[in-house]
Amino acid sequence: MSDSADAGDAPTARDIDRLEIQLRVTGDELEPERITRMLGVNATLAARKGEEIDMGGVPVPQSTGIWSYSLPASPEWELGDAIDTLLERLPHDPALWESLAGWATVSVVCGLYIHDVDRAADLAPDTLARLAERRLALRLEIRGGTPT
């Protein structure tokens, strides 16, 4: 990272070392095939409530239904650009999102990996508006430590 942040300037755009992003839909009555049809993209991970998902060789029963669509993790993403790219791959129809939010929990989940202190990420008002018009919550999962 640059020294400009030390000089009192705005932080650099590369303050997040790696970013993972996904749309996550959860609900007890969730039918993964229905979500796939509604959103027009195939899930990266999907299971009904009670089904087991293999997590690193360990079968984990799901306490609720889940459907998620992830973009590949990248050290090149900036937070706002990653969210915009995710939303561009999904329908814009506000009625669809309103319907979905009526019976499921829907959110954009961002895994932010940082390996140093004093990091920052910005979201433009347009990106925040796009999340809000789709009734999407934003969950930031911030993880520190050295890269593996």
C-alpha cells in the first residue's frame, strides 16, 4: 500500500487485500430451484433446510435453506466495483426483489480480507441506492491476519 495515507491523504483504493462477494438468500421454506428460476443464474451453493452440505469433507446439516451466488474471489476487486458487477448479473425488476424479500432474507455478503491496520473501503451513493432499491442488506465480514 502507498504512503499517501500516512501523509494525511485519502486511503488508497487497494486498502482491501482480498475480497469475496456473494448474493445470499436464506429461508426455512426456501426451494433452491425457485430462486435459480427467479434470478436467472445458477447457485454457487444451494440446499434446503435439513440437507447436508459438504464443508471441507465434513457434512454440515443446514439449519435453514440457503441459495448463494458468488463471484470469484480476487485481490483486484474494489468493494463498490464488486457489488456493481454482482448486481449487473442479476435482474433489476424491483417487484421481483420485493416479492423475494417478503418470504426470504436476502443480502449481499462481502468478505473483506485485510492484512494490516488502518484500512478503508468506500461505497458510492449510486451503489448504495442499487442495493436499497432491491431491498438487499449489506453484510461486511472483515477478516484480518496474514495471508495463507
